[in-house]
Amino acid sequence: MSAANSNITEQQALEQRQKWVNGFNDTMLKIWQEQITLLGVIDTGALLASPKALPVRADGRFFEVGFSQAFLEICD
């Protein structure tokens, strides 16, 4: 196998992985949005709009993602 053939194969593998990662991310976003809708927790729409797709890296590197939440407290 020549070097050119192995580069094409590696490129194809990265493209396939990128398609899989994109599909997985899209599916997870849909699941979160469907659950928010089914649970009826839509008040301002901010929660429903909050799940966002991150840029895709199909080369095995990872993003670190943090999660925080805050609640509006009404004091009488």
C-alpha cells in the first residue's frame, strides 16, 4: 500500500467519524429538546433554546464542557 493510499484511507476514516459524531450530536440535541417539551418545563424558552451543538472534532480530541444552573427565587 502506498503512502497516498493510506492518506486517502485515513481521510475517509475521519470523514466517516465526523458523520457519526454529527449524527450523534444531532440526536442528543433532539432528545433533550423533546424531553424539555414533554415535561412542560418551558417558561421563557431559554431552557429549550439552551442545548447547542459544539464544533466537531473527528480526530479523537475532546472538548471539556461545564454545566451550571441557576434558579430564580421569589421572596415574599
